[in-house]
Amino acid sequence: MLKQIKGFTIGFITCALIGVTSFAFAQSADINISSILSGTIKMKLNGTDFTPKESDGSFVKPIIYNGRTYLPVRCLGEALNIPIEWEDATKTVHIGGISESVPITNEDMYKCLLNTIFTKDAELLSASGKTYKWGIVNEKPNLTSMFSCNFYPNSKYKYFKASIFVDDKTEKAQTIEFKKDSSSGEIIKSITVNPGETYELNMDITGVNEMWVDTKMSSGLNNFSKLIIGEPLFSNK
């Protein structure tokens, strides 16, 4: 696939725009240019007609300058499922997302649902001789496997990382499903963690806007003591 799109993207992405009016060149300052806003150029992506659009649905026309064609990098990033970030402080376009790890501690990045809370309480986050600095845990022991929360990577990150711990007082192994966009969405990954064990999760979430996390329900009573999603974070490395 990379060979198919290489010629199409290289002229666009390396010198493209990201929703601003000036070009970012190697010079120390922006310069004004005269260019052509083309309404006649047609585009195909992997053999299929491609019409780049803004978030409001308006058509994005290519710009022709010095014999080269330019498109906003965000449109191409979304079409190719590549995270794009604009860092205003340094005037930098990050193709593939900002290469840093971001701890999930802000309420804009997660939502606690069924029987779960976000906490930094050391007692609640104690697991097999380790204490996590932050995490999501069930609020109290349950008779059935009922644990649910959401995370919001907003298609900005490539990986979701966390330590998944199940207390040894839990009756049975717990199966945790990570789903794309909704509680009934595509299962990105399913893991099984035995009582007293920790699963170190490093999961590819490229292109995922919202992620649902649920324990898989089992028949009959299943004493559910403690499940911790310890120190969850988003990352691009």
C-alpha cells in the first residue's frame, strides 16, 4: 500500500498546509506567494475517487505553485488514517501524531461508567506489591463481572498502554474487551487476566476515536473483587 500512495502523498504531505494560510518553508520566516486555486484537478486514492473535505463538509481545492500541487495535510492524514497534530507553540506539523506519551488523567480523555471510578488513592491502586500512581478501578466488589469505562484518543495516538490487574480474591479469570467507538463496536483486542496476575497492555489504537472497555459477562455468580487499569496512557512511540 505504501508504494501505491507514495507518489500521491509525498508532494502533498512534505510541503502541505494544515488549515493556515501561509506555507512553512525552510526559511526563517513565512513569505507571500502567488498561486492557483485549482477547481479542475481530480484525485484518486488507491484507484478510488478522492474528494478532500473540511470538517464542515466543504470541498478543499488543491493549490498549484511552481509546478507542484499542494493539499491541506489534515485532509490527507484523515484519508490515510494517519494522526495529524498542529503544535502552535513551535509552528510544527506532526505527521503521525505528537511523539510523546500522555497520561490519561484528564476527564476529557476518559469516562467512568459501570462500577468504575478514576482515582489516585494509593490504597485502591495497590496491586501485588506495586502501587499505581493513577488508574481506573471498580468502586466496590461485585457479585458479577460488571466493569466498564471509555477512553477518548480522538484518533490522535497510535498506542494505548496500561497495566491490567485482577485481584487474587476475584473468583475467576476476567476477560476484558476493548472496542472501537461503541459498546457494540468492533473488538480491537480481548485479553484474559487470571486472579492475582497483571497484564501489561500495549495496544495499537491507530484511527480510534473512542474506545470502550468492558468485562465480558459470564453466566452465574462470579465474585469480582478488584480490577485495576493502572497508569493508562496514550502514546505515539
